[in-house]
Amino acid sequence: MDTSKIINPEAKRFINAFFANRAINREYYELVLEEQYDYRMVDTAERKSDSPEESLAHQAI
């Protein structure tokens, strides 16, 4: 994305950080196999981690 027209320095920093983080997330999710979408690293009665699918859903909302 061309950010040259954004004049507010805070907005420019935010959008640059957003797209940098988005690229990292996108790279990760492109590497996750479809059969791994429901995998939980922690899955006990006391504690459960989000699956990759759940984490992605949180980001999309």
C-alpha cells in the first residue's frame, strides 16, 4: 500500500505497523495445513489454547 499521501504521522505509523503484522499473520496462515486448523497446543480440562481457526476468527472481527 502506498502511504505517501498519509500526512498524519501517527496514522502513517499505525498503518505501516498494521500491514507489517498482517504480512506476518498471512505468512503463518498460508503455512498452516487445513487439517491443522482445529489443533490446540494446550487442551486440558483446566486450560485450552485457541486453535489457528479460532485465532483467525478473532482477527477478522
